[in-house]
Amino acid sequence: MPASRLPLAVAFSLLVLATACERADPRLKTLAVGINKDSALKLMQVSKPKRLDPYLIKGQYIETLYFAKPSDERKDSLRDRAMSPMVVINGKLTGWGWPYWDSVASANKIEVPGKK
């Protein structure tokens, strides 16, 4: 890469990093694997998720709870990937975030929206 493009590349990288950090939902940092669903909802500071998708697969009750990020809570409609998913299996929190939900969904042959 020519030296004249290096500052532009660094500036672009910092902008992408700052945007990604801004999008993270800080409430997710308070969660812990193994807590019950009601406790997770309290930590997320809501009485219910924006949307809940239940699945009964191989005797396991899998719930995916989608949460609007604090800055988006008043919006009526949001793309799935604009929300934060939380996965509860048999009443216990097993993980959160898109990489985790994508993994659980794939292992259980659950269709989820693609990355866009």
C-alpha cells in the first residue's frame, strides 16, 4: 500500500471500529450463562423482548428472544440482525449474540435471517 493511502486506511479502520462498538448493546455484558429467563429479562431492563421465537426440538424448548438496542427501542420495526438475540434453552440462558444464535440454529436446523 502506498504511503499516501496509509492514513486514509487507518482512519477508515478506526471509523469502522467505532461504529461497531457503538452498536453493541451494553446490557449484554451483565448476562451470565445459566441464569433463568426472568433474571435475564431483569438484567436487560425490560419486561419482555421485542420478539420471541419458540422452538421445540428433540425434547428441548429453545427460545430466541430479540432485544432492540437501547437507541432503537422506540422503533416499531427492526431487521432481525439489527437486534440482539438471547438464547434460552429449557428456561436457562445458554448464550447471546448473533454468532451464538447462528451456531445453535445451525446445530438444530433452524432457519435464521442471513447477514446483510
